Amino acid sequence: MMIEIRKAGFVNKGAELMLYAVLEKMKKEFPDAKFCMVPSASAPYEKRIVLGFYQKVNLWKKGIRFGNLVYMVPKKLRDRYGLVMDSEVDIVLDAAGFSYSDQWGKGSTAELASSAKSWKKNGAKVVLLPQALGPYESAINKSSIKKAVENIDLIFARERISYEYITNAVGKRDNIKLAPDFTNLIEGIVPDDFDANTNRFCIVPNYRMIDKTSKEQSEAYLPFMITCARYLLEKDQKPFILVHEGANDLMLANKINDAVDGKLNIIKEAHPLKIKGILGVCEGTIGSRFHGLVSALSQGVPSLATGWSHKYKMLFEDYGFADGLLDVTASKEEVHKKIDLIIDEANKSKIKNIIESRSIELKKLSEQMWDDVMRVLRD
């Protein structure tokens, strides 16, 4: 059996965490399966080979598929170099996270529609794992997602708004379901050299709050994060910055730290399971990275968030803590009140109990999601 995992890579730590979560589940259910992935800048060879991935051939140029040209290469030679064709894939698991939406243009959704038709023709089982979907105001994207849905066995919207976006576009269907982010089930690893006594409250910046928001929000984001850092230092919460991914996030981390005279530790951890482990032993977090927030909340860590799409609002609704969302344009007094919610012991205890209770329920829903997936794959 050959299983393709799509849209999960190694540069985005959230995508990598999803990759590990998928591999853990699928290897348990199908121990003899082989896995393949399309080579990309976010999934380089040296990373893929460590996890044993074959190379899925999938060449696109201006919306035209050229991958089938590799059929001219003899199969014996393709096998020698670990090359896998579309027709050789039995299962396709899409872990995009957030890709099929007007916010990302028309290319991703159009590619999904074309690929889904090909997978259907080849007899592969196809599942879109829980992810943010929509909106689909664009006529092109609405048409593309309709075509995709017709050829996909099972689609999971990650929260209520995503479910509404896709069902408004294509109608309610038996193959479209609702399920939470599935990385809540995977266990984190606390690094041996992490000191939880000196690094108690985690700040996780996200450059997407600069390049994916309005001018007003973009300009307010860095001063807002600096305000948070200063107040946490003033309250002796022992804050530190965790770089969840990328040079741009590190740049923000350095600017925040410079503004508080270098009083913050900056931790750059490459392994997604260790990032989750660190977040799990913190007293609290203020973050803007979606999967950083999932990692914290799913382990019962009181958290505050800023976000650039509907997925952040829905995440905190799922965990029963809608007040955890922060407006980067809010006054200092408002920001301080929000932070007080999760550092005041009485409030913190109540919030923690709510989050932990919701986490148990959401994990049950994730297990149910995998049960639904396995029924489709074994049918």
C-alpha cells in the first residue's frame, strides 16, 4: 500500500506537527504501508528521507500537469530512485491546514479539483484531514471546490465557520464532516535542556500578523507584543520567546527582546514535538501561531491569542475560552486586563479547568475522526 501525505512539510512547524501526527496513526493502522510526498522547498530531500518517504512525481506549470511524462521512464528505473506516480498511490491524505480559500488565491483550490479528479479515476481513497476551509466568494474557487468535493471521499472542516463556508458553497453532503485539529492527540517531548523554572510564560510571535492583516493591525502588532512582554516581566512571570518557525519570526523575537533590554530568553527549537513539549510545561502563553496555540490549549495551558483568520476565533470557541482572543489595537489597560485573566491564580484555575475539560472532549472527537477515516480507507 502506498500512502501520499499532501501539504505537510518541514519549514512550517504546524505542518510538520500534522505530518508526525498522521504518520503515527497510519503506521499503527497500516504497518506495512509505504509513504510518499511531493518534493518541495518546504519538504526537501534530506528531511523526507529521514522519515522514509518515496518521491511523488507531481509537476505543475501554469495549471498544467506534467508529472505523467515520467511514465516514459521504465518502472524498474523509477523504483530504483524511489519515484512514485499518481496511479501507484492507494490513499491520499491531505493535511493542508489552511490552503483552500479565497485568502490564498485560486491556485491551490484549482489544483485540488484537478488532482481529485485524477485520484478518483485511479481508484485512490482521498481524505482531507481537519483543516480551515473557505471563504469561497470567488466564482472560480467556488467552482473548483465543488469539483473537488465530488471526487473526495471524506472532508473534515476543522471548526464551525469552515464547515459553514464549504457547505454554503457546495451544499451539505455526507462526505463533509466537522472535526477539531488532530494534533491534539500527539504527545510532545520536553527537551532535556529546557528549564521550566526560568522559562515559565511563553510568547510566540507570528510574522503573518504583519503580512496578512490590515495596515492598522500590521503596524500595531510589534508594539502590542512589546507591551505584553513588558507587563509579564513587571509581573515576574518569567516570560521567554519561542520561535515557532522561520527567520521572520526570529526577527520579531529579536525586536521584542531588544525593546525590553534583552531580558527575555529566545528559544529556537527545530523539532515540532519538542516545541509542543515546551508549550505543555509552561504556566501560560500569548501566541499568534495556530498550532502553537493548539499545542498549549490541548495540554491545558491557559493561553491568549492574536490571529489573522477565523480559525483563531473558532479555536478559542472550541476550548470554551472566547475571552482569550486579543485585539492588537487595544489599549495597554485592556491588554493588561486580558493578561491578568491567566496570571491571577483564582481566574487562572477556573480557566485551566475549562480548557482541560474541553480538551478531553476534543480529543474524543479527534479519535472519532480517525475512526471515520479508517472506515473509509478500509471500505
